[in-house]
Amino acid sequence: MPRHNHSIEQEASRAASLWMIRLQEQPHSPDLQQELDDWLADPANAAAWAETQRMTSAVAGATPTHAESWGPFLQQARATSDRVQRGTDQPRRAVIGDRSGAAWQSAPGRRVNRRRALAIVGMAAAASVVAVVTGPEIVRNLQADYTTGVAESRTIRLPDDSTLNVAPGSAFAVNYTATERGIRLLNGEIFLDVQPNANLPFRVSAGDLHVTVLGTAFNVARSGRGVEVGVAHGVVRVDRGDDMSPVVEALQAGEFLRVEPSGHTRHGRQPVSEFGAWRQYQLIAQDQAFDDVVDRLRRYHSGVIVVADGSLGDEPVTGVYNLTDPEAALRAIARSQNAVVRAVTPWLLVVSRF
């Protein structure tokens, strides 16, 4: 029975990743280059190889921030990779069992080094992206009183018995004095159930946006793409900027407001059960930008997610996704935009068009 095209593409994609590792180990082997040329004679293999090279270039082209902190890490990764490649335990010549390139025979002792090479390739490929994503987090976390890691959520009770549910990948600072109470959300997402106090309003600051309440339950999310406020019950006031000019005079239960860095706002309604749905491990998106949805998903994935195709960034995504399986959720989100997810290593997922 002939294989389906999707199955052929998957096999070719896996084999292309394997070829990348083999060439990393034996970059100057003429025999290996000839085997690669033979494998590339199949159009499906050639397409998978071109896509693998394109994604590798996209990852390598990421501009790292805080290079002074991450430079030594990258140098160490490259040095370790060089030591493995110069190792005395050389593999026997690889044998291609069929045109998929999936078979790989080598000395038993080499298997450990091959796995090490895979880990090193993944580390080197992901390191510059980690610098982009994680470098700013280090700065934010230094300002925070509370932080959460990947897939880690917390429930925190403040001095006035207000309750905060903190989503993964979040950071905030607490501001409680005799004359004010509130928090400053540095990054991430938080659901607040605020105790009423008519004499001392509660304020959440998220960048230039300020949310003021007397006592209510609401969700606030902040990322590089802006701030979103959604009200589960009660009323909140939203203001922006030092002059405190109102963006919206008040948000009622079931209303949300999104404010982008450009200043563009979107005001709408949705079921109150959707605010803070992440507490039930659901990611709910309604016409949200692809990049924004993936940013939210990154908080639940222990590796690095790279969107290699810039045309995906602003595409609208609508759906409900399971946060307990972030890789499956990412694949479902990608399919909705006719895109695919490639697992370059167990720690690096790359999203691109077909």
C-alpha cells in the first residue's frame, strides 16, 4: 500500500534532521557527501532538506540581546561541540538502508556520543533564541517580588486577603503601604480576586496601563504585544499614561480591553468563564495574533519555540487548546494557519509554512 504524502514528508523531515547531525560530526567526509547527494535525488527528501536548512538559518539569524551575559555560554557550547567532533571514537561508515536515510549503523560505543551531539546541536541552535527570550526575563525578575517558571502556577494571598492566581512565566512586584495597595505586573498573566476596601482602592500597573478597582475579580495579561484586561465580576477602571487619561471609563463583567504598544485598542465582550481559563489549563483565543498565542503557549513548554515564518505573526487564531500538552497545542495552532511544527531537537520546535 503506498504511503500517504504526509507520512512521506514526516519521514523525510526526520531524516533531514538526522543528516544535519551526521554532517555536523563528519563535515569533510566525501563518502558521506555522496550518500547525501544520492538521498537528495528524491524530490521529497530535497524539499525536506531545503526546509531544514531554511529553519536553521532563521534560528541562527536571531539577534540575541544581553550578549555580554550569554556570549560565554555560547562559546562554551561551541567548544564542547568541537571537542566531541575531535573525539577519538570515530564511527564506522554509515549505511543507508533505504532512500529515507533513516537507518544508521555505527559502533555501539558511538551511540552515546551521537546522543551528545544531538544535545549539543540543539543547545547551540537554541542558545541565541534563549538569549532573545530569556535575557529580558532576567532583568524583569530582578525587579519582581514573585515569579513563576515554565508550567508553574502559584496562588498567593496578599496582606489584605486578596488572592492572586499567577500563571506560568509571570513576574510581579507588590506595593502595599498605609496609603495604597496594589501590584506591578512585569510580565505574564494573573487573575485577581480583590477584597473590597472603599477607602483604599487596589491598583494593577502593567506598563503604561493602570487598572483601579475597589473589589472585584479580573484577569490581566502583559507581553511584548501589549496588555489585556478582562473582568469576571464587578467593575474596573482602566487608565493609560502619566496623565491618567481614561482609555475606557469602566469595564463591566464580561468585557475585555486590549491595548497594543502602538496604542491601538480593542474593546469587546466574551463569556466570563473565559477570563483566567488558563487556571483550568485551557488556552482560549478569539481572533488573536498568532505570535501572541504562541507567546502564551511558550510559558508551558520547557524548550524553545521559534516561529521561522514572519508571515504567520499577525494571522488571527481562534480556538481552545490544551495547555497540559503544549507541543500538541502548538501543532493544532499551526495547522489552523496551514503551517507545520518541526522538532529539530527535543528542546527546539520550529514553526513554518508548508
